[in-house]
Amino acid sequence: MNQLGSLQQLSRAIMQPLMILPAIAVVLFVGYVLNCFGFVEASTWMQSSAKGLLDMMPYLFAAGVALGMSNNSGVAAMSGLLGIFIFYKLVSEVLPTNVVEPTILIGIVFGMMAGAIHERFHAIKLPEYMQIFGGARLVVLIMIVLSVALSFLFIQILPGLNNVIQIIGHEIMALGSFGVFLYGVVHRVLIVFGLHHLLNNLVWFHVGSFTDASGSVYTGDMVRFFAGDPTAGGFMAGLFPITMFALPAVAMAIIHESREDLRPKVKKTYLTAAGSSFLTGITEPIEFAFLFAAPYLFIVHALLTGLAMWITFELGILHGFSFSAGAIDYIVNLHLANKGLLLLPIGIVFGLLYYGIFRFAIQKYQIPTPGRVEATLLDDMAGDLLHRVPLIIQALGGKDNLVEVQACITRLRLRVRQEKKIDRHALRMLGAVGVLRLGGGHVQVVFGTYSEFIRDEMLKRLQRDSKQVSLVAPLQGRMIPIEDVPDTIFAKKLVGDGVAFIPDKGELVAPVAGFVRHIYPTMHAIGIETKEGVEVLLHIGIETSGLNGSGFQSIVKEGDQVKPGQLLIKFDMAYIKKRGCSLVTPMVITNSNRIASWSKAPFTIVKKGQTSVLSIVLHEDGHGG
């Protein structure tokens, strides 16, 4: 599994240069529109600019992959460019020009080497009299030396390597519709592990070749498509019916099979996911909704994706995308497509097929898709995303557990010290649709299109040296706003701010590490003080002081040190209810004036001692405003 984690890092790194492709597609589209209106010279400028960027793809991969392999280090990116510049200069003096053109594969090799050198040597300190060559300069120096050596190696193997790549490309092309079907199935399966970019890189940038009128050579289904190859697009066209029609149909099936009381929130969440899939081709929020609940449905989905690609290939449909197979790419690139309009009726058929299969399966096998079981329901993240980030960090094991924080479009790609510290339940409650552990500390958390924003906010908070205290749920049950407590003193926050719980089980556990400052004689309430001086009051039920301790059993005593999840008090829920008392249990910070900011988890079902429910940041001076 360590190898899988390393492949994940490479897969993420390969994505960096792909950011330029949507811009290339838009520039080509603008050039096409200008030509339609008679602005031929301006159209030529735009198309030449786009093709110029395509020619520079190997250099962009050298820099982009180095960035991805080095946590976005500019020194690594520069080193990657230096490497491929050296390669071009040295190899062009030995080999004929038709062999010397750098390829995307060569760019990836130099990018990987630059990233690896940076990670190994950028922090090395030399003796003071030699330190001028240390740090970033040492990275550049080693990269130059190794690039010369690698270039001479390429001189020996490049002609044979080019032949091997061409043979592989021809063999894949020779597979015809079966090859396209196989690509569609494997592509879908690799999405689960975040490794699909490795396969895409092979097909999009290396399979097939095309020489334009100027003599420039382009390789790969995607690059050839945008370079004007009339035979390119076979490995992309079949994805449009799936992302634009089939997966939005799955979202509609999930909505229609949800419970009536949960349907409004499910509808809001999955109409957004359906729109995202249709417009932009981002599918993970929908796919992860059934991946873990019904893996066999995902296998069916993968096979149907292959079938869609086989059908479009057999019909001679050619279309392409710069980002993903959504409606935006469909429209922008339609001028380059062949029989592109046929994708619409095919998509409608696949949409109806998916809708029928998924509704039947959800009903027949009682699949717990979102909205059928309340705990699986995703909340709307847009409104309080900033407030969730501290809780996300806590659910990932805290600041000290995070080694590396990266993100692609739909998922956080992390490296942690201890995977066992990750709280999957808390992450799902905070909006994650999937958590994947790849081994070696490599973890992916799928948050959909918010992932990059979450990454940025996480990095900001991790760089701050602020005092932060995190609390877990003290009870098994449901968390509710403090304002909903049926007691004016708590609801108006006269005691302090916080949250409340409706318990399912008569056990109160410590929400935070600290010492027991006070236990009320009636044992219905307990106060804990943390090492930071935060005072937490836990009050079991409302009007329960009148029970004079009946139905309560204290497990700890004043002065005891406690840790999160440690049992504090047992209480008899049936007895308390019988006496007409409410079981709503507030958890408040009584010295709230010391708190600079609050982050509260969504109000839903929680697990005692496990679910992260509250994160607070103290004023820097330790005192209130």
C-alpha cells in the first residue's frame, strides 16, 4: 500500500500542468468564433497562441510535476525547467531534429527528478564556509549535474524509447472499440483511488501521433484533438453521456428514494451535485454516494461507462474536452468534434437506463444512500465552510498529525503520521463523501469542489501559532444548538456559549482533557478545566437538580485528571424522564470571554468521545476582549 500512496502523489503531480488545457480550449473556441465573423487574422493569432502552448506542454509538465512532487516549491519547478532545457540543448547536438523534440513523458521524468531532489536536499545545511551552496542552491546544482547525466542516457536510449512508445500507442489504437471499452472501465475504477490521472496521461498525451501542416508533431488523444487531428477524440467522446446524463440521473434516483422528511436537504445537495456533473464533469460527489454503500453498483457503473465509450467509438463519434466531459467543454469544443450532436440522444438513453437501474437497486436491496438513513445525509457546506475547517483538522488527528496537505479539484490528498487517528465518522459529518486510506500515511478525503478551498484554509490555520482547544461529543445522541435548550438561562447564553445534546444513552464522557474542577452534590452537573484554562460545564438535563442525585452515579471525583472519552457520570434516562425532566444536556464554556473564535460541527447525530463537535481559538493574550 506504500507504493499506492506514492502513485497517488505522482497522480496529483501530473494534474498540475493540466490547468492550462481549459485556457487552450477557450482560446481555440474564441479563434473559431472570430473566424466565423470574418476576423481571419485575429482568428489566426488565437489559434497560433493555443498551438504554441500545446508545443510547450513538455516544459509545462517538467515544471508542473516538480511543483506537485515538492509541495509547490518554486525552486523545484525552476529545477525541472533547467533539466529539460539542458536535455534539449545537449541532445539536439547529437541526435537528428526529428528525434530530439522533447515529449511530455520526458517532461514528467525531469519533473519527478527535480521534485525528488528538492525533497531530499532542500533543507540540508553545509558548513558555514560552504553554505552558499546549501539549501535551494544545492538543489539546483545537483539537478544540473544529474540532468547532464540523464541527457546522455537519453542519447543512447531515446530512439529506441520513441519506437517503443509508438508501438504501444499503435497497439492500443489497434484494439479499436475494445480498447476504448477497456479504458472506460479501468478509468472509472481508478477514480476510486485517485489514480485515474496516470491512465489519462498515457491515453491523452502518448497514444497516437499527428503531424500538422507546419511539421509539428503532436501525440496523445487530447493533444491531437486540440491540434486539429480529425481522427482524435475516440477516448474522450464516450465520457460525455456518462457525466452529462447518466450520473445526474443517479442523483435524481437518490433524491426520489430519500425519506420525505429528509428530501428537501437531499434535493438541495444532489441537485447541486447533478448540476456540477452536467456542467463541469465533476462526478465524485455522486459516485461516492453509492460507492461504499453498494460497491457492486459501482462495478455496474464502470461497465456501463465502458459500454458508452464502445458505442460512441463504433458510431465514429469524436469529441474532446480540456477539463472534463461536461456541458461547458461539450459546447466549447463542439466545433472540433465529429458527429458530436449524436452524444445527446445517446446520453438521454443512458440517463434513463441509469435512473431505472439505481432506483430499482436502492428499493430492492435497501441501499442506505443519502437521505434514506439520516446519518448519511450530507449538509450544505457553503454557508459555514470556514467554521468547519478547524473541526476537519481535528478529525484528521490534529495539527501535529498532518505532514502534507494537498488537494485536487474534488479531494484532499494528505500525508499523515498516524492513520488510526483519523475520525471517519466526524469527517463524513463535516461533509466528506468518502475517506480513502492508501497506506504509508497517504489519505484522500473527498469534499467535492470545495476541496481546494478547504486546503487553502487548512494551510492558513496550520501556519498560525494560535491556542486551539477541540472538544468531542460528551454523549451518544443528537447535537442541537444551544438556543434550542428548553431553559432560558442556557438558551440566552447567560451561563456561556456552547452546544447541547439529546442523549440516546445514559453515559456522560469527558469532551476534553483536563481536571475535574467541580462536581455538583446532586451529580447532575460537572465542570472541567483544561490546561489552557478553558472552563467547560456539562449539565445533564434541565431541572434535574431537584432530583437530589437520584438516578445519577459519578465515576470520577473532584481533582481527577480526565482525558477525552473517559466516563464521568452514569445516569438513568428512564428515571429522569419519569420525573418529568428534560434530558437535553448543554455543554457550555463558562469563561466564553476568553474565546476569540468558535467552530461548531453540523447539528446531527454524534458518537460519544469520537465525534468532533466544537473547536475554539483563544485570544492571543489569554484574556477576553
